[in-house]
Amino acid sequence: MEAKNLLVIMSDEHNPKMLGTAGHPLIQTPNLDRLARRGTQFTNAYTTCPICVPARASFATGRRVHEIGYWDNSMGYDGQVQSWGHQLRDAGHIVESVGKLHYRCETDDTGFNRQHIPMHIVNGVGKVHLSIRRQFPDFIATMSPNGIIPQAGPGESDYTRYDRNICRLACEWLREASMRNVDKPWLLFVSFVTPHYPLVAPEEFFSRYPLDEMPAPKCDPASDFKPHPWLDNHIASTAAHLYSKRQHQNAAAAYMGLCSFMDSLVGTVLKTLESTGLSETTRVLYTSDHGENAGARGMWGKSNHYEEASGIPMIVAGPDVPIGTTCKTPVTLIDAHPTILHGVGLPYGEDGTRACSLFDIAQAPDQLERVAFSEYHAAWSPSGSFMVRCGPYKYIHYVGFEPELFDLDTDPEELRNLAGDPEYLEIRCQLEAELRAICDPDATDAAANAAQKKLIESRGGPAQVLGNLVTDKHYTPVPEGMAS
């Protein structure tokens, strides 16, 4: 495959089902649908961790979270583990970013020649109180409901304004790039923050989704659905049972509106790529850092291993990419690392990991038995959670709790847990063996908790951390001057 420029576009918290090409009956994402039609869409794509900071560290390095130790949103990527950015830059390629990175801080060398209006964790530590888990039993964070549902509705937020600035600067960058004479392919990483909450969507997009047409939340807590006990803290953080049907409809419309808003910005960037004549020499990779529960099981946010939260959209398009195809091979964010190296013409696949170039996977027959792995050690979790996807089955291992097993072919909504069914004992054992071939879940859980305990103690202990919160928002503030 000939080396080309690479435009990497990442959104934040994009539920993979919220795409027209994913078959959603209501969502309007014409630009991403068009991108998928002119390239390859991966229909079984997963985050490596369903929360922002660890997922982005894994995306940068091509390593799983337990291999690099960026466990939660208070442990931002600092460049100590080599990234694809380092490799491209050291080989003489231009590597720049526009928008959200969610690394530790801008002054760390994380591989970019330049970061434009980057978002990083607050003061290099972020919301450290969410690192308090079972290490301090008397101080486990029991905060008030996060306010995601009651804040939902039409309007503008810091995030929508920030994303417009990201779009504007990305388009300016592409126009300037079209006039440059460079002897090596460049990479531009454009990272939007929507459709991440706050669930405030510009009126133009919110109004596309009439409230009366909004579906009821899947596995509504008001029904007789019994959630897995590992989810108790997360469900309490959303407090979905406190809100009316209309408020839930508002939240659904706002989230879908934000998906359409983000899609419109992606469309503007892609139109600029075309109008500058760069589309013939540039490949595009679109993905998200993780998904969004969107009300399923009484939860908003991410932080679990169901399809809504751990699944992600993944699309590649451009020269030499199969056109108008879907690929069912399970892939994850770590596969972006060799993909990026491959795309610009650098050696790839030589680091001993299981990561593979998406360009190679797209050209090959579907490999349904390929293993996709994800893990979670962060906010609201009583213990580590680990996901193995192989063939039609997904196995979720909870340290200290009973596991879950789903057949996604016959049960795509994950409503029937097969883990206790004797008929599926062999499948369960096979997938647990796959997990243990990757890591020891108990030892990994202990390592995460030890690192978080050390962090909390370095900040004065749990009482001081809870008494000195960095921000009262449940999301990271935008860079100064970018909310207008």
C-alpha cells in the first residue's frame, strides 16, 4: 500500500449504534454514513477501556491499559511510553493535533510537533476523587447524582462552542497543508469532544428529534429489569429513577442531536479535504474513544462493558481502502497504532503485540475468532471489569462478582446472561482462558488499586481529596478562551 497523508478524526463518547449505517432508525449522520460508503466500516470495534483517559493513552501507544498503567482519568498519558506520534515525528513526518487529547499536560512530549487548542486533564491530575474505590472503604465516593439527565435540552454549551473552534482550525490547517511542499506524508489528529455530555445540543440539531418519538431507555430501571450488582454505584450516579419520562426523552433527543452536530463538523472537515484537492492523497480514520450508555440499564456515561459503552464506531476510507464494505473482524483502539504507521509508510507489526493494521484487516476475509479485549478500573467500579469478545460471544469478568456471557448473534441487546447456563460452560471456560492468557484479572485489579491508593495518598489522603475537588463539573473544562 502506497504511503499517504492520514487524517485521524476522533469523537468522544459516540455510541456505535448511533450511526445511520449501523441501522439506527432515527439517527441522522449523513457525513459519517457517506464516509463509510466510500470506505470500510468495522462493525465489531471496541475501546480498550470505556473511559476517556486510559482509552486515549492506549490509542496513542498501541498498548493495553494494564501494560502501561494509565488506569483512570487522573492518570493522563505523559509520553513515557512511545506513541505513534513519536515514531512518525522521529521519522521526519509532520504530526499535529487539533482539539481534545486528554493527556496529562501540554508540556509533556507526547509525540506531536504541535498541539492546537488541546484539552488535557485539569492541572495534570483531573478529578482525582474518582480514583477512590475500595482502597479506602470509609471514603468511597458517594456523590450526588451527576446531573446529566436534568441538564439535557436544546442550546449551546462550552463543548459545542469548543468543537466549532476545533472544526475551524482543522479546516485552516488543511487549507495551509494543501499549499505546502513536503516530501513525507503528514498526520493530522482532529479530536472533537461531542457527543460527550453535557447533553445540550444546538437547537437546529435538537429539533431533528421530536420528543414523542424518542424510544424508552433499554432495560428501564422502572421496569422489572434486574441489573448486575457490579453496576450499583454507576446506576446510583445517574439516578435515572428520579426523573420523568419527559426528562428521559429530552436526554435522548439531546444526545442524538449532539451526534448529528458532531457529524456536521466532520462533514465540514471532509469537504475541506475534498475542496483543497487533498482527498486523493489522504486516507481517513474515524473512531471514538468509547461509547455512551444513552440511558440503557439506567445509566448515562460509559464505564462498563456492554455494547453501548464499550463498542465504538470505526471507519477507514481513502486510497487503496475497500469501498462500501463492512468488516466483522473484532478490532480495538490498539489496532489504530499499526494502522497509522502503515498508512504513512513506516514499518509496523513488529512490536510483539496482537495489534494489526486496520488496512490489512479490511483487505482480508473476516476473522470472526479474533479476540477483542477491554478492561475497566475507574470511577464507580467496585472492582476490575474485563471483556473478551470472540466469535459471537462476549464474556465479561468482574473481580469478586459473577461473570456475564452473551451470544451477540442471537441476543445483540445483551438481555440474557448465559454464564450460569450449563450448556454454555465450555464456552465460558474458553473465554476465561483467553482472558487469563492476556492478564491475571486479580493481579491486574490489585495493581490498579495500589496505583490509585498511592495517588490519593500523594494528594493528602481521601478526606483532603474529597474536600478539595478541582472542579464541580462532571466533565473536563475546555481550554481557556475556547468557550466562545
